[in-house]
Amino acid sequence: MTGGFSPNLLADIQDMWSYLGILNAFRAGTVVAVLAAAVGWFMVLRRQSFAGHTLAVAGFPGAAGAVLLGLGVTLGYFTFCVLAALIIAALPQRDGRRGYTEEPAIIGTVQAFALAAGMLFIALYQGFLNGTNALLFGSFLGITTDQVVTLALVALVALIALAVIGRPLLFASIDADVARAHGVPGRPLGAVFLALLGATAAEVSQITGALLIFALLVLPPATAQLLTPRPARSLALSIGLALITVWVGLFIAYYSPYPIGFWLTTVAFGLYALTYIGTTVRARTGTRATVHTPAGA
């Protein structure tokens, strides 16, 4: 590992990829970025960010509990995240609307309990504080080839499932009442999507940590939806932004003593902030130009 950046960017990249652990981090990050951007795009469109954050937090006690029991951390992430997704999907409906959007207090309670349970498991394990930091704020060190394969397989299954339900899910997300009138099964569809969101949260948490998952799950999709209202173009742009975020974040983190979660969040937030400012300025400039344009021009 070199001491810092060099004028030769290609040499820096070759230096990073000479370590199998770093190469695996880029592989896992790429897989996670694609899945998070695709599923997160629908999550942002459906205004389920709070539910998504709760699912991410649920991964923390899952991972901590798996460490306590001597099981794989990946198993703990997926078990708790998907289980939490099914619990949220089972919340009772009100006035025909989705229960998980109508019961923020219950979701918040689940989130608080998940954090408390995670800290309890860490205390019982009596492990190093650095392990807790990795679970909460992410780490790109120690990713094995087997973990990359597992992440890739889960992502492939999740993306195929998302492709199958994507069209009716988009319809139901844009106008739930009209979709219901056309026979779209909103509640079962929402439950399947929440399960996919839980699996995605479990994957992303292994890179960003449980508390910084929005760096990939929310910011790239939100940025893309600011740039264009067209679904296909926005979805593709979301994936591209997520890949840029992961690759740049990993590159900087390799030469930095600070955690990967910080850099991922900083890059993703920077892209969102620049996009928001740019679109706001453009909208105001366009409005002024329209107002001051002579009628006969």
C-alpha cells in the first residue's frame, strides 16, 4: 500500500488491485451499487425511505447476533433485514392504503429496538469497538471471494425479481388507486418489494454499515430523479451515479485513514447537492426568462 496519491492515476489503481482484499471490495461494491440503485430508485419513488432505513438498522442486531453465535455476519444481515421487511409488510392497512406508510410510530419503535438489541449483542460478545464501528459505519477490509459470490448471487435473484414485478410496481407507485382499479395487487406487490428492499439493505449494509446505507440506497436514486422524470433514463442514471460513488469512495478510502462509509456518503451527498443547486438555478433562470420575454418575441 502506498503512502498517498501519485501523479499516475493508473499506477494508483494497479497498486490497489494488487491486493485481493481491495479487489474484492471493488467487486462487492460494484454489485451492491447496482442493486442498491435499482431497488432504491423504486423506494424513493414510493416514498418508503423511512421503512428502508429501518430495514438497514435491523441488519445491525442481525450481524451482531451472528457474531455472538459464531455464525457468518452475512447470514445475520439477511435474516434480520428480510424478517423486518416481512413484519413491516404485515402491518394492518388503513383506508386501503399500505400499512407501513400509515404506521411510522411502529416502524420507529422497531428501529429503536433493533439498535438496542444490536448494542446488547455487542456487549454480550465483548468484542472490540472497531467491530462495532464496522457494523455501524462500514468497512471495505476483509471481504472474501466467497462473500463476493454470495452478494452477486443474491443481487442477481433480486434484480430478476425486480424486473418481473417492475412494470406493475411502477404503475402502483405512481398512482396506486388507478393501478388498483386495473387489477394490480398492490398489497402483495408491496410485500414482495419490501422483501427485496430488505435483501438489498442487507447487502448494502456490509459495505456502508447499518447507519450510512442511504449513501447508496437513497442519494443516487434521488439525484437521478432530480435530473430526469423519465423512468428508464432515471433508473439507468441512478445506477451510474451509484457506481461512481462506490468507485470514487473506495479509491479515496484506500489512501485515507477514515472509514469508507464517510467517503461514500460525502461523494453521494456532493453529487446530490450539486444537482439540486443546478436544477434550482436552472428552474429560476428559466422562469425569469419566460417572465421577461416580450410577447411578440
